[in-house]
Amino acid sequence: MQAVAAARAGVDYIQVREPDLEAAELVDLVRSLVRGVASTATRILVNDRVDVALVAGAAGVQLKEQSMLPGEVRRLTPRGFVIGCSVHNMSSVAARKSADFLIAGTVMPTASKPAVDYLNKDGLRRIVEAAAGQPVLGIGGLDLLSIPLLATAGAAGMAAIGAFMPEAAGGDVTENVQKRVTALRFALESASTRT
């Protein structure tokens, strides 16, 4: 399972995004993932479904930009519940200051978001500055070659899907994910110490 491989490689968070699943199926999936990563430091977050995250024992939730505000979620959840928020521009940052971190995107062109205004390095940097010390992760079109862009923009890291996809069919998925996580983490830590 890719999630367990990513957890063993040291990914901080795994976000479960399955909008087409019914609540009961989603709870079962999240519980399975929580059990699968239990021996690691990786935490499972559920995309926008606070109810499912609480019932399934997930560590937290990743809120969409147009979703509930983190302050409202904090009133409903236990101490230590992780709240991430997606943002797409600077004007969204102020209302999300009580989140544990922000995910800003779409940073670079990506096949899954072909018709959006990309942040690029300058837009990401402006969001990082507006966040004033709150961790900001970049997302969208990012890979190993994007690490210098993230570092110079001041991002704390990256969130990704495509960066973990095998380059060629037939490769070992678990090995591929572990290699990618290790390479990305090393590159980001190296770039951060240089900036």
C-alpha cells in the first residue's frame, strides 16, 4: 500500500481525498490507514470531512478554502486535532491563522489543474509572507526540481500527488514512493539550510 510505504519513508501527513465514497466507506478506509501507519510518526488527515476524521480516529482534517474556518473546527474537536487549510491567494490567509499549516496552490502548471491562475514563486512567496510564520506548504506541479523554488519562496515544504507517481509502469510502487520521499525530504532540508 502506497500510504504505508510513504509513512515508513517519513511523510509527515497523508491526506485522504475520496469525495465519491459514502461516509461509512470513508470511515472504514480512514480507520484502515490509521492502523496501517500506527507504528510511524505519519498522521492521517481527512479532506474536509471533520465528522469522518473524528469518528475514524484520524489526526486531523485538511479544509478546502471555501469550507469551515479553522476556528469553527477548533471548537468542535479535541486538543491536538490537526487542522490544515488550503489557500489560493493572500486574501484567504488572515481568516485561517488558527490553522496548524496552510497548503498554497496551485504553484506550477499541472495536468489536473489546467485552467487556473498559477501562483508561481512570487505568489507563493506573498502567501508565505502573509502567513507571518505559519507553516505554508506548496502544492501543484511540484517535484524534485521545484525544491529551490519552494526554498526561496520560504515554504516549509510541499504537498504532492504526482511527485509520487512511478515514472515508468511496472516499477515497484512501495520502493518508488520510499525513494521519492527520501529524495524530496533530503533536497528540501538541504535547500532550507542554504537559504
